[in-house]
Amino acid sequence: MNKQERTYTVLRDRIHSGAFAPRARLNIDGLARELGVSAIPVREALRRLEAEGWVRFQPNVGAIVAPVDATTWEQEMIAVAILEGAATADAAAHLRLSDLSRLRKIAAEMEALAAAHGDPVKFSRMNRRLHATIVARCGNAYLLELLEQTYLRLDRIRSTMFAYLPERFKPAITEHAHLIDLLESRDQAAIEQYARWHKMQTIAAYRATREP
């Protein structure tokens, strides 16, 4: 990996993980010193991230992490709800007993973390692992490709979602338990409907935080 690619990867990962918050200033010279490169790879990486929508250049300020657009986020989350609902239903026919055991283990760990008022970022990661375990068994490769593309656009928020919406801890635990029960039943129609509804509850919770 050359310097430019490495610089791009580091900056992208920091934005996706939330290490660089929305609207955070990205000082080219400071980043170059930290990463041990000249300003050129940093500038090129930021321009590439700008083209992807992660960075914005402002007059008299320079590069900043692009703020989250609420409308775009909601639209992408609706797409995830539809795609993940379909992928979850498809996966149900292929899940093994070991997969269901793993899902219940992750769900139990999430419940314990919530009871201890634990780290919401860790809770978010566990939530992603639970859903990833399910959709990994989906047999529709194109559906998974579309879902992964949408996940990538949402990574910056997905990794910290429960930090923004701590009130989703308890409902998510209950919903996961019911979803796993449905997966055991193999009722694909019910699974798709519920998995989609489950994802839409996050959108509803976010909307509630923005109401006057």
C-alpha cells in the first residue's frame, strides 16, 4: 500500500468510526505530521473523500468532516430496512443451529451490557455483529452487495447509533429476542415484515429526538 492509499484508508476509517466527528476540522499539515507523510498525500486523500461525500471544503476554514444530512440518513435507513428485511428472510432457510445459538449468545451479551449501562458504542458493534450473523446466510449475492453498499454509506452513524439513541437499548433487546424466535420458526413472510419493522423503529426513535 503506497503512502496516498494508506493516508486515504486511515482518514476514511477515522471518519467511519466516529473518531473524527461531523464538522471536525481536518488540518492538512497536522495530519501530514501525524501520519509521517508530506501534505500532498493528505490533500489527495481529502479530495477523494470529498468526492465520496465524507469531507467538505469550506472557504476560510479548509477541510472538515461533512455533517450528517438527516434527510439523506433517513432515506438510506429506509433502504436498509427493505434490503435487510429481505436478506433476513432469505437467510432464515439457511441458518444452522450453531448460528441460532450464536445469535442468542450475542443477544444475551447485549442484554447484560444494557443492564450494566455499558458503552453504547460497544452495544452498537454487538448489534451489527448480530445482524451480520443473520444476513451472512442470505443466498442472494446481489442483494447482499446492495446491502453492503448502503451499509458503507451509513458506517459513520451505524458505529455510534446507540450513543445517539440510548433509549433504543431496551426495545432493541426485546425485538432481537422476538426476531430470533421468528428465525427459528422459518416463517419467511413474518420474518421479513418484522425485520423491516425492527429497523424502522430506529428511524422512528431518531425522528422523535428532532421533534420540538
